[in-house]
Amino acid sequence: DESLLLQWRATGNEMAVLSTYLTDVQNSIDANGHSLRKTRPIMCNSAFEGRPPARYLRHGAQPEEEPAIKDTPMLHPFWAAGFSFARGHFAYRVPYDCCLPFVFMGEEISIGIRAWTHGYDLYAV
């Protein structure tokens, strides 16, 4: 996707990872596949959910608004499993944890922390 490559290149960062919770597609794309949205989903909060002893940390996104930074991807603190785009070395250097098979709640925290400690920067697109 040319638009996605342009956004990744706009970071000017070999270690950039574009990642966010995507919005719905309905009424968001024109007939030519171009976005009709002027907003950007940004992951900026976390909270513990569930009842002890099975509590887990879950990320959330703020309500979408027109971003203050419009012409380039914007740094944000979390990695989203639903959408992630980076150079192939990201998947090689920060793989899913082999000691946590079948983990659904928690893989975003694990990969996000390990990505950051390996020098990657996470961006909202």
C-alpha cells in the first residue's frame, strides 16, 4: 500500500513501527480507496481489567479527533496487535514470546515493552 509506505517513510526512522487500533471502514474510504477521515486513532491510556486473580492490563484509545500533528505519524506509547507495520527486522528482533503460547491478553504489553527496549519507536498513523 503506497499510502502506508509514505507514512512509514515520513517518520525518517528505520526503527519506526506504525501501530494502532484501527477504526471502522464503513463510510471511511471513497470509491478509489482513499481515506475520508481526518482523524487519527491514538492509543494513550491503559487500565487493569478483570477480577483478581485474573486481572490484566489493557490498552485503550482516546476518542478520535483531528490531530494537532497532521503531516507526519505521531509517536505514541503502545503497540497494537490489530495493526502493526514495520521493517522485517522488527518481527525478527521482537517476536511473540515463545514462552507464552496462546496468550491473547498481554501480548501487546510484552511486544511493546520489548520493542522499546530494542530501540523501536511506535507511531500512530
